[in-house]
Amino acid sequence: MGVLMLTVFLGNLIVRLLHITWMMLRNFLRKPLKTGIVLKDLGSKWEPSDRSGKWLKLKPEYVRAGSDLDALIIGGYYGSGRRGGEVAQFLVGLAERPAPNTYPRRFISFCRVGNGLSDEELDTVVSKLKPYFRKNEYPKKSPPSFYQVTNNSKERPDVWIENPDKSIILSITSDIRTISSVVFSAPYSLRFPRIDRVRYDKPWHECLDVQSFIELVHSSNGTTQNGKGYGDVQTSKPTHVKSSWKGEKKRVSVVPSHLIQTDISDIKGETLIFSNVMFYFVNVPPTNSLESLHKMVAENGGTFSMNLNNSVTHCIAAESKGIKYQAAKLHGDIIHYSWVLDCCLQKKLLPLQPKYFVFLSDGSKKKLQEEIDEFSDSYYLDLDLSDINQLLSNINTSEDAKAIDYFKKKYCPEKKWSLFHGCCVYFHISRESLTPDWESLLGLAFRRLKLEIFMGGGKVSNNIAHATHLVVLIVPASDVDFGSLVKRNIFS
């Protein structure tokens, strides 16, 4: 039995328990905990910004979450810095419980949330919602009629979602303690909310209703927590929370949502290609939910585990990041989810070609070192376009500015390929009183100049606030007031 060093933060006190066994830790975790614990490797020392996993902080909401709080995005807030000019946070709302067999018609503002998503996931959500953004023109215009808000300055979003049926549900988690809300219209809000995942699998009208949330808070002594403690077995009748529009009842489980087993009782087997294979999904792509992948595995004779253990034969991932990914690397090889999809599509167990590996263990590298290079590209097998795309997607891209500059100087020594390096250009085409011929000529000039900037290592922005240079395309003998032009584009 291994030993750990446990540091417990209780308000301003720090308590250290040395050389505890797992049994001692489990007994400790059964007690109510309102802040968090830190687990560390005995042989490690604390270093700023260390991401090795030798020091781990576990807060109650991470390991002991209550019910999923599925809230609907009703507004957005612009970010700053590298997210400047783009929505980086969301105002989410809970539904007002509708009549049976009808959809919600009103949504109550609940909390403001932005943490929890990667840049790529956030960009995907924003791009899906962008066509439905409506600028908040308070106090000139009231919020959309189906949103109940306080208009508090801390609540007021920069944009509204013009219609709730065009919106997306977010699964929200937080500190287990709720707070009485004066900023938002709901009677309670959350402390330190963060996004657990995006619920693309849920339609807009299936978000949590405010009455169900209030019942959950009242039944849990002012928290979002349900159940007795870490690892406790529920022996009494389970607590139920009323669902929203369907009039049914929703069970609030004491098991964390990410460990709840996918129900496959109604799945009919199609093939046995995954016979004797147990999958563990480290992370999943936005296009597929974890539940859908589990059902796909079950349909083809395989099994799956909700946690990583010695019975797992195949670790599957969509991307190479996150704590779960780091833990899975210690287990062995990690396979790209496309292998599962390809097997199901072709109805046979495909050989694990190098292109399917997201991560290769040292043992596998030694076995394959005469067959593949460091990027898992085979020396002997021919590649098609899909193979190349797969290999490129498995390579970690560097965002380190120094590294990027180094490779640009190394592989693009000629100035013509880096002439516009560091430049971000905004084009303004003056279309006032243009004839069709002049409009066509200016359009051609714009496309040509844009290509030249790209070839010279520059960028083109549709937002002048992000630009380093302003280029104006006008017909000869036209007059332009640059000051008013800049103001008009920035504040429009």
C-alpha cells in the first residue's frame, strides 16, 4: 500500500498529514470538506507553474459534484487581451417551468461563466452562436422579452442571443455552496462557476428549470451537493429533483456525473469486432458525445470503463491535453478516436497503423523504431491525403513566440516570405457612389493584396480593433478622413 503526503487547507490553517494510507485517506474524505486538499508526491518539491502532476489540488466540486446544472446561454461578454473583440464569457439562464408538454417561454438569468473550455472549444461555441448575437443597447432597447434579468451592471451582457431556440446548453459546475443572488434574476447563484462541458446532445428546451434548482438547493442545505460524502453508499431513498417541461422526475445522483455509467440496456449488437476489448475514453471530440461513443462500442461487441484501470485495453483520445490525458500516458499507448469510427464504418477490426496513435509508450516506440519516425509516419506504407491529415493533427503545435520565430528564420530565410511578419491588416473599401466597374476592380485589388499579405507572413483581420495596420481602398481623386474612418470602424 503506497503512502502520500496530504496537505489540507481549512480557512487560514494548513494541516499536514504525513504517510497516510489509502484507507486513512478514504475515511478522511468521508467528512464534510468546504475548501480543498492538496496531494503531493513525497519526493517532489513545489515549483511555480509546475504541470508535472506531482502536486494536485482537489476542490470539493471536482471530486464530489452534485447534479449537473444544465443552463442555457442567453448572452455574451467580450473578452480582453488576446480575446479582445470576441465573446469570451457567457450569461446563462434557467428555464421558467412551463406547462406540461410545452416548451419554456421564459429564461431567468442565473450566472456569468467563462472558465472551463479550451480556446478551440470556446471558438466553436462562439462561431455557432455568432449569427444570433444581438447587440445590447441598454437603456435604449429592452432585453429580449423571453429573458428575465435585473439589468444590474455586473449582469448586463454585451450581446444577447436573439432567440433561445438558437442557443446552446452548457453543463455548469461550481463550488458546492450557493449564494443568494442580487446581481442575477434567479434567487440563487453559484460561487466560482466553470463550464464542465458543452451539451450539444441536448436541445435548448431541456435545460434545468429554476424551480428544480431551488428545490435542489433547499433539499441540500443551501448547496448544490447531494449525498452524504466521498464514497458513501446511498442506502435511503434517492432524492429527486423535478424536471423541466416534461413533468417527469430527475434523479440527482450521489455519483459524480463523469463516472455515471452510460445506459446501454436497449442497445442491440450489430457486430463482434470489439470482442474482448475494453475502452477508456480520455476525452472526446465536439462532434461526438461520450455517450454516443459508448453505445457505438457496445453495438460492436466491446465494453468500456468510466475510469482508467488495469482492465482497460485501449485508451482513446481526441486531443493530447488535460489531466486525464497525462494519466493515460502512464498507462500505455493512446489511440485517436478516428480508429474507433473507422472500425465501425468498415465493420472490421482495423490494424493499428502509426497514424492512429496520439501517444506511443516507450515500449511501443522500441518495437516500431525501425518502422516509423518520431511523428508516427511509416517508412514503408504509402500515405493518402486522409493519412497525412491524421498525422498532422497528432502533432502538437507550438504557440511559443520564440520557437515560431526560430523556425521561420530557419525555413523562410528570404525576406519576401516574411515581409509582413507581425502585421495584422484591416482593409476598408470605400463603396460610396461606386460604379459596378469600380466596385469589381476594388474587389479584385482587395483579394490580390490579401494574398500578398498571407504569403508575406501577415494576417488580415475583419475587426479593426485587432489590426496593426489600416489599408483603405478608394477610387482615384477620392478624399478620406482617416480620423473619422477609424472612429467609425472601432465604435460601430
